[in-house]
Amino acid sequence: MKTDFDKVNEWLIQLFHDFMILEEQFLKDRENPDVTVKELQILTLIHALGSCRATDIAKDQKLALSTITITLNRLEKKGYIRRTPSKVDRRVIFVGLEEKGNELCDSHRAFFSDITDSLFDSIYGTTENKLEGELGNLHNSLENMK
């Protein structure tokens, strides 16, 4: 017989896999699926941060700066991002989204908003606040594990 811990563990593993599949499906459904899931995650982070440095992205993603630089080079070549030197210190380069990057991030957000709407429709009037609180706690726990 499975314990509650075992059940929750299985659900978390399955949720992770489900979200990865949804990310891949989102990219496949686009007209030009020229972005990988990891590149999409980087674009989404840039979208959230606004103009930022490669070191900010590397720190957030817990990846080597060289790995982020390679990914940013690919995204720049594909037309999703731009690099802009700082006006104060030209050695500092800021990364921002081009229109193509903003459009992709906006449609990605809409895609997941539909999923969230569906979830809320299924639990309407019962536990929305509890779900929000528990997901917030899970997010904070995962952030603290990084």
C-alpha cells in the first residue's frame, strides 16, 4: 500500500513530465518551432526580468556563464533577443527581447493561462485560495533548494 508521501512523490514526478510534454507541444504547435524548451525557458526569464545581463540569467538558472552565452548567441542569431551595451560602462552588455521574442513569450503565457483557467474551472468555489497558497509554498521550497 502506498503512503501519502509515495503518492505525492509520484504526482510531482508526473507533473514535471506533463509540463515538459506541454512545453514541447507548445513549441511544436508553432509555425516555426526553431526554439528548444531550454531556450524558451531563457526567453521567459528575460521576459520576466526585463533588460538583464547574461550573469543575471546564469545566476538564476544555476548554469555556467559560458552555457548561457552559447544559448544567447543562438537566440540572437534566430532574432529573439538583442544585446545592448550599457551607456555607463560599455563592458556591460544588457540582454533584451526583440519583438519576435516578446510575441513568443506572450503566446507562451497565454497557452499556460488557458491551462490555469481550466484548473480553476475544475475547482471553482472550493479551494482556489488553498491551491494558490500551497503552490506558493511549493515554489518557495523549490527556490530554497536551488
